[in-house]
Amino acid sequence: MLGDKTDNSVTGSSHVQQAGGNITGISPDLHREMLETALADLRKDLEAKHAEASRADRAELKMLNMQVDMLNAQIAELQRKLADPEASYATDIARINDIADRLDREANHLGEEKITAAKQALARFDYSAADALFEEVKALNQLAVEQVARAEFGQGEIAEARIDWHSAAAHYRRAAELNPTLENLNRAKAFTQRAGDYNAALPISQKYLALAEQDSEAEFAIALNNHAGLLETMGRYDEAEPLYRQALQIGKETLGKSHPNYAIRLNNLAELLRNAGRYDEAEPLYRQALQIAKETLGENHPNYAIALNNLAGLLGSTGRYEEAEPLYLQALQIDKETLGKNHPGYAIHLNNLAELLRTTGRYDEAEPLFRQALQINKETLGENHPDYAMRLNNLGVLFGNQSKWAQAEPFVAQALNIFLNVLPADHPNNQAVANTLAWIRENLANNQD
């Protein structure tokens, strides 16, 4: 999917009053410098892992590839944070205050000296002392289930701050198992899905949905929208559509039709309809979402670029290429100014413009854009991500359109291998790419000298 699939899939921490006042943390400039240093360190680690992979045997390679994927995900997250340093600083300050508040509540029996030292470390965005205190709480309170759950949640926040999504998912899942509150289930579902484990995310999402229905209409609508997004990611479109529609209706009644989150829900439903070939139903939803984004966010916002891109995709799908191209170009320009040219969102929009150029026979213009999108995804998402596989497939199709069968085959074969490893067995992409590979191999065999 091209658009944001959630209204608020991960609820943000709020500033919390401490016994001694809020932790203010280091300055915004030092925070940005810390992020830049962390990014440089991760890039060095990534180079080292690539070097290891070049010497590894098959048994070692799978583990190294998983480590490379995690490093790429961490790099992408730091790039996202550096693209909007003010918002990232505010989020991180809120998180350390929430962690400090949890220490006051859950670890006060361990002594003021330990808590004070942990808070001083948190002010430097050093989470190690707080993590150790939560471990002590868990060890001393194995029978106090809710308290252990809160400690697990605190460790989930710490892992989230470290951009360690697999560990964050594990801690949040443990918190949800011990104490299945809305907040615990929401975080557990969101980070399990973000870590790419869709099958594990599904039952958590179902529990969150059932609990949200008993809470409030607003919470239920968010849960419906996010559960639909997970189902769609898994290729279960028929199940996703009624949930999107229900979330949209609740949003209309509770948020109003000019709210940015209502626009997100419009976009999500429109994307599903377009992918199902129901273009006449999708177009008015795309146009409405675009207008809301323009009025509420302005014309230089990443979400406005997403809305432009999605409408362009619909226009391209219905053969209106001359209308679509300037929208893609406008979306790319906004991305360049707001996200930067190494962001996965920029890669999506590059790929989509390249698809339009390929479809209209402008192969020489399309190829460098496909290659640029592929390289961005390789660096930010890793070589086992579905988006990277789709870029490989698209480049292979471009070569196939030019009867360059020998060049096309390895790209599509690699794409299919990735999809089979990371997507559910019955996902539509698996069969679509398998069909493409069969087409290429048949032509390759027929054109051998």
C-alpha cells in the first residue's frame, strides 16, 4: 500500500509530571548530533556485516541477512527521525518522561538513589540503568503480574527508542499477555507487525479489536482501520473492505469529514478498491482525501504527497497518463524537500513514476528511476523486504518489455524467492510474480541461439 495504513497505530507517550519535575533532557542540537552519530555507527556496522556476508557459508548467510535487515530498518528509522528533528526530539523527551514515571511507580522499593541515577542517565538518553531496574522489578515481583507487565512495557519503550523492533515487539507482547489492556495490545500488535511477523500480529490485533469495541467509538474505529490494514497486507482483501468502511463511517460521525485522520481512512479504502480494479468507486475517495490533506496540512506536507501519488496511481490505472505524470512529479518534489532523497517514501514515488514511464514505452527514462528506487530500498529496508522484492520485479518486467530476457530473469527470480520467504503462501503477489517469471523463462527458452 502506498498510503499510511494507520490513524494512530502506536499511541505516543505523553509528558508526565515527575516527583522532581519533568526531565528536560539534552538540548535539541545535542539530540540531533546524537542521532547523526548513531546513524554513522549503524552504517559502519552495516558495511562490516556486508563484508562478513561475502565470506559466509550458506548456514551463516541467513542469520547475517537477518542482521543486515535489522540494521537497514534502524538506519531508515534514524533517517526518518532526522527528517523532522523537532518532532523526534519531542517524542524522545516524552518517552524518557514516561519511563521515569514508570520507575517512580514500579521501582520505588529499590531505593531513591538507584532511581535518581537512572533518571540522570535517561536525561542523556542512556536507557541502560532504567532497563536494569525494570529487570530487578521483574525478578522481585514475579507474582505481581500487573507490575511485571508494566516493567515489560517500559522495556518495550526502551527497545523502541533503540529502534530494536523485534525486542520491542517481544516486550510489548509479554506485557499484553500478562495484562491485556488497550495500550498493551495496541503496542504489541503494532510492533509485531512492524517487525514483519504478520501471523503473530493477527491474534493480537483481534484481541485489541474486541477490547476496543467495548471502550469507545473512537478507539474502535482506530482498531478497525488498523486491523483492516493488517488483513490487506496479508492479502485478505475481502475481509479488509467492510472494516475500512466501518472505520470510515465512525470517523465521519466522530471526527467530521475535514479531519486528517478521516482523509487517511478514505485513502486506505480507495487503495483497496483500486487494487481490486474498482476505479470508479476509488476515484472520488482519492480526490476527497487529497482536498482534505490540502486544506488541513498544506501543499508541502508528506501526507499531501502521498495523496497526490495515490490519485496519480488511479489515473495511470485508467490510462490517463498525461494527467498522472505531473502529480507524480509534484509528489516527488515534496518528498525531496521534506523527507530527503534516501527515504523509502521517496523510493515508492520514484517507482510509481517509473511504472508510468514503462507503461507508456519510455523505457530509457524509466530504468534509472527503477534502479534508484531499488538502491534506496536496499539501503533502508534491506534485501529481504517485500518492497525491495517489488522493485526487483518491476525492473525485471521493464527488461522483459524490451525482450531482454536474460537480463530480466535474475531480477524476477530473486523477487519471487523473497516473496515466498516473507509473505503468506496464498498472498496474491506470489502467484503474480510466479506468472511473470514463467513468461520470462518461456521467452528466454524460445530465444536461445
